[in-house]
Amino acid sequence: AGQRAQGYIALIREGRYEDALRVIKEDNPFPGICGRICNHRCEDVCNRAKLDEPINIRALKRFVTDKVYAQPRVAPEAAREARGPEAGAQRVAIIGAGPCGLTAAQDLCKLGYGVTVFEALPVAGGMLRVGVPEYRLPSWIVDREVQDIVDLGVELRLNTTVDNLDDIFAEGFDAVLIAVGAHEGRKLPIEGADLDGVMVNTVFLRDVRLGNPPDIARQRVMVLGGGNVAVDVARTAVRLGAAEVHMACLESSETMPAHAWEIEAAEAEGVQIYRSRSFKRILSDGNERVAGLECLNVAFMEFDEAGRLTLETEPGSEQVIPCDVVIFSIGQRAGLAFIPESAGVGIT
């Protein structure tokens, strides 16, 4: 993002918190969000670590935003260069009001383009708003930082699904940015994946954030996956009153993709993690409802450069973990089915 940390850290040292926030927002429209959920890889390469430890850049962002956001909000001035179509400005349509789409909207608006953002959901913010749990990222912070972008002169159309690019160009837009995010969760093609009680991570988290959580109180929940999103799902299930929450993943303790501090937090809340497990099938109770997960111990696993998995399991290591709900959290993909082949948009 090209964030210049030295400038705002110097301003924090001088107690000039509003100026520090202004400097951050020159490069980054989401300081309150980054101050809470960024994985702060900048700190991994901070030179200060050669002396003692890295500067806690993420915490400093949160400190500044907590200070300034505690005061009454002052709306930013509309971008001076912004001109409507009547002034001959080119118009850009952005599909998706997530971090990519909104950042582009801010930058394009400041450059003088007319910008309209189309968002299928009833709220803006994308995964920040419907994928990250409330306990990690309060809704009001996302809403505030989105509003700062809208107030520059960006038109935001919520509850508006785009399924035809020709319709966008027919409305008079000169260019389209597709920023739909990876909101489609995935299931493994295993027996029982369509039983009643099987869910996917993205839908589960979105329903919770939009105030329509599934009723899993007093049920035994099994989350399949070992990444940070799987941890979010598991910890959200705890908060919904599940009787037991388990996670199962292919990886060992050393190779789990979730951050160590996320795993530690989940286990502290009572989540039991089954590592080095391969999922064979989801068992039925005879009435098309989930009754358990049958898995095997992993003897060897490795992903090659193309992302293909080599997996070996221990013969005879089958085991059943009883559960009432299974939530797949093995990755997401982008919903790009609406892009016609004739558009010439390549997908890697």
C-alpha cells in the first residue's frame, strides 16, 4: 500500500493525533480496520528488531483511530476535482464495495472521475463487514471509514447485483473495475457434504453479521479447515452457544496456516483442534442430518508449486468424531460467473 509509517509515528510522538490520522489516510483509507485485523507483515521487516523489537505499527494505528474516533465525526469535504457527467468527466463503475473497490473509488474520485459502486449486499465493506466477526472488528468502524469515502462524492448502490456487464456500459460508464472478492465458500466432494447441518464458512459468517445467525445453540459443531477464517468460524460458533466446538485440519501444529495467536485464542475459548486429519465422509443419523465426521490420520502431505496436494493417510486409522453441524472452511473463490468469455477477461 506504500504506507509511510515514519511520518505518522513522528506525529503520534508529538501528540498530533488528527494530523497523524490524516497522514495515514493519504495512503490507506482503513486505519481503524488495519489497526485491529492487519497481520502486520511490515513489523517482520522493521529494522528496530535488530536492536530490540519491531515498532508496534498496528497498535499505533489503532491508538490513533481510537483517539480521533472517540470525538464527534467531521465529514470530509467532497473531492474538489469531482465532476458529474454533465461536466464531461469520465465515469467508472466499480462492482463490489469491499476494500479493493472502495479504495479504488476513493482514489478515482480524488482524480476527478465520476464513481459509482455497485454492491449486492445491504451493507458496504465486503469481507471486512460480513466476513470478519464483530468481536474482532466492530461494525461501526467499518461503517465510519466507508462513509468517509462516500462523502468524497462516491455514489454507492447497495442491494444491487450486477450480472451483466453490457448493462453497465449501456448506462454510460466508460470503464468497469471488477472487485467482487472471494465470497463463494467451498465444500469438499466427500460423502455427506449435502446433509442437513452442513454449511460453508462465508455464508455462516455473513448470516451472523447480517443478524440472521443459524441456530446452533447446544449443538456439537465441527469446523473443517486450519486457517484464520476457520478460527473465526469456530470462535463465532462458541459465541452462538454451541455445546462443543471442534476444528479438524490436514496440517500439523507446525504447518497450520492460522496465526499462532489466533489458534491460542481459540483453544483458550475451549475449541478442540484435531490436527493431521483427512476427512473421509460426513455420517448421517438416518434422517439426512449430520451425526459425525469420519476421518483418518495424515501420514504425509505437501502442496506443489501449482497448489496440487499430495496426501498420504495411515491405513486403518479411521475414527469418528460425533457432531451435529459441519462447517467447511477450506478456502473461498471469487464469483466471476457473470463475466462473459467475450469480455476477454483472463482468470488465472
